[in-house]
Amino acid sequence: MRQEPLLTMRGIEKSFPGVRALKDVDFTLRSGQIHALMGENGAGKSTLIKVLTGVYPRDGGDMAMEGTRIFPSSPRDAEKFGISTVYQEVNLIPHLTVAENICLGREDRAAGIIRWKKVRERARKALARLELDDGIDVEAQLSDCSIAVQQMVAIARALDIDAKVLILDEPTSSLDEAESDELFSIMARLKKRGMGIIFVTHFLDQVYRVSDAITVLRNGQLVGEYSAAELPRLELVARMMGKRAEEVKRLEKRAAVTTKSGRKTVISVRRLARKGSINPIDFDLNEGEVLGLAGLLGSGRSETAEVLFGVDAADAGEIEIDGRATKVDSPAKAMRLGFGMLTEDRKYSGIIPNLSIKENIILAMQAKLGPLKKIPPRQANEIADGFIKALDIRTPSREQLVKNLSGGNQQKVIIARWLAIHPRLLILDEPTRGIDVGTRAEIEELIRKLRDEGMSLLLISSELDEVVRNSQRVLVLRDRNKIAELAGEDISEQRILHTIAQ
Ligand SMILES: Nc1ncnc2c1ncn2[C@@H]1O[C@H](COP(=O)(O)OP(=O)(O)O)[C@@H](O)[C@H]1O
Ligand SMILES: [Mg+2]
């Protein structure tokens, strides 16, 4: 007989203004199971957990613990149903002691007075169940303890309340290896006692080390639930990136690109780094070449581009342009050096809806000239008309407000804005996102044309096939590190997925 699940979530819906964070999501946790919740950044993992723990009310769907419907209204309320969390930022009370945190809200009292000795004993007992009683002083103030110890305290609290479900959202991101190992052995012990554990992490090694089941989310939707033993790593990565099973099997090497070798290097990036953003990275950008950046969302792709363009200052390393070390500490400086960057970030390169096409196009040129030198109106008209024609921007006139254009045509306006400054390096972050297929093909065509004219391009896209189709070299990123550089015939979707899954 198959045991009834410990926890079931069915058809869960949750929206925030402008975002449907969860769409009809199912999740099932069994007793004695370690269940990994996987997905790229923004897939909805934390939201699902916050719905489960009562941080957010659900907009729709059902949740049940051992068959009984539950509506947790806060994390403390969720504890009453046996659901305990160790949040990314541990949600305990820093100025209280370890013992107080373990017993908080359920302190032993006699005639209304808290019996501290009892509280400390209980805390010690809970830690002893984790075999941690020697290492942790229950009278220490929590804020004086390391993150690892704080997590152990949260887990001890879960034991003290006899939690049936324990949730760990990115618990190892600030732990060292020994601390992570300790956490995993504790997880194994809790599993043996029949606890169900939901484990959120982006470290694939850890998933395969400890998990029994894997649920994958993408863009707020359930991709599927798998047995960890039956889901090869390559397939897991492919699922997280939105590839279907048949597609993964079909992925073949693409036809070799005709790259002229011996291209001149225009920009060399050496040990470029920014704390919390990217680890030291090396790469070259060559004339007449598209360099692709591939990796899961959150792997450091956009961060690399932002440091290169001076949106975020690097705190180590250098950028050499034509052999000379240069500091790129602001987008204005980047533009003076001949860099252009198309992003989704409205501050630097988004459209300004209430300005005309013309005004949007000359924006970067004007910024480069500075506020004192105005572009003569006739020249501005000519530039705008030139790009409207060259990029086939569908509009009755250059004076049309940009907000009246389709998404694809708006994107062309932004590209025109950058082309107007004749950049030697053009950074394209998701250039085809949210754009119709026709315009998408035109933009890809334009990328190839600019490359052939000698421009250096850096291409970031969540569509792996787009990176593969258009790049002469590809850097593969994982966890904010460059883990591989592929060139020419080695570039294929299969190879990239394998590299990430390694
Ligand atoms: N409090 C919030 N307000 C608005 N949007 C949010 C909020 N929390 C999450 N989101 C959005 O919901 C989506 C899912 O986010 P999240 O659950 O944090 O993903 P994950 O944990 O998988 O990285 C994202 O688009 C995110 O921007
Ligand atoms: Mg999250």
C-alpha cells in the first residue's frame, strides 16, 4: 500500500502586481523524502515556499497536510501545522539567545513566569537530537553565532515543535564545505526519522547528493516531478532551461560556422570581478565576432555585461582596450570608449515611451556629446530616417511616439540608438525577448551583418539556440564563474547543457 503524502499542493496560484509568479502549480512531499525544488532565478521557488509557510496568502489552489486542508496565515501559524522553515535569511530573532529562539512562543512557564532553566534544557535536548549539543552554547546571543549555527538553531526549533515538513531555501549559499557536509548529514538523519524535507538550491551536485525527488519550475509553471535517480543531470538542466524531452534527444551539433580566425582582439577582460556579482573572469572580445554568454538565469550573464559596461563598478581586475588598461566606471565612460549596451534595464537603454522615435534614436548620441552640444535638427532627422529605413522600423513618421510602436519595432529603435554612436562593442542582453518571430529573425540577421562589418558583439540570451546560432565563441557561466569557453564546431546546445550539468 502506498503511503498517503505528507503534504500536497494543488493548482497553486499566486500573482504580484504585473507578475503571475505561480500558475497552477502542483507539489507533493512524502514522509522521509528529500525533495529538491529546482528552477532558474525567478522560476517561483521562493514564492511557492512563502505560500506554503503563510508569508503570502494563495490566490487559488489547495494545500493539505496529511489530507487535511490548511490555510497558514504566517510562518508561526504554519509551524502549528508542522511546517518549519529555514529561510535564505534565517528568520529567527537575533538579539535573543539560542535557547530562546529554539523555544520562542512555547517557553515553559510556571504561574506565568518563564522557567529559563527548563527552556535551556529543552534547547539542549533539541540540539542533542541533532547531535550538536557539544558545539553550541544555548546561552549565546544568536547574532553572535555563525550562519551555520543559526541554521542549526532553526532546525533544532523544527525538532522541538515536532515539525513534519522542513523547508531549506538555499541553505548552503553562505556555508563552507564542512558546514554544508554537516547540514547534509543532519538532513539524512531527519529523513530517517520520517521528516519530509523541501530543499531549494541551485547547486546540482548537492541536489544529486541528497535528494530523492526533484520538482522543476519554470516561469511560475510546473515542468514536472522526477525521481532524482532517473533524471540525468543534462536533462535536469535542459528542463530548467525550458527544453522538452524530445528536443534534448534531438539536439545535434550545428553546422560549423565559417569564422575567420586571427581576428584582432579589441577588448581584453582580465580577472574582472565584483563581489556578490561575478567571480574573476577572463575573456577577449574580437573584431567582427559575436561572443555568446550561456548559462542559467542567475549564473552571472547579465552581471558580467553590467560590470563591463560600468553599470556596476568592478572591484578587481582590468579591461584592456587596444592593449591599454582602462577603467570603465560608468555607462557614460563606456559610451565614450565606444561601448553600447541593450538591456531590459530602462535606466540605461529602455525606450522612453513618450518621446518620439527620433528623440529615442539620438539619445545615446546626445548623451555622448554632453548636454552643451546639441545635435542640429536636420542631422537628427537624417539619422532617424536613415535607421528607420535601414532597420525597417514600421512607422508612418519619425515623429511618432515610441509607445505607439509594436514591441519588435521598439526594440529596433533601441538598437538604432546604439548603432547611431557607431559602437565598436555592442552588448545585447536578451535582444529578442518578447518579440514576434518575424522581427526576431530580422534582429538576428542584423547581428550577423554588424559582425560581418567588423563590430564586436556580446550576446546574452535565455534562448540557447539563439546563442548557438549567432556566436563564434561561447562562454559558459555557472554560479558566477566562467566554466568553459567553446569555439567554432564545439558550439552546440548539447555541449553547453553538458557543460552546465557537469
Ligand atoms: N514580493 C514580490 N513582489 C513582486 N514580485 C515578486 C515578489 N516576490 C517574487 N516576485 C516575482 O515572482 C517571480 C518568482 O520569484 P521567486 O519566487 O523569488 O523565484 P525563485 O525563488 O525561483 O528565484 C519573479 O518574477 C519575481 O520577480
Ligand atoms: Mg528564491
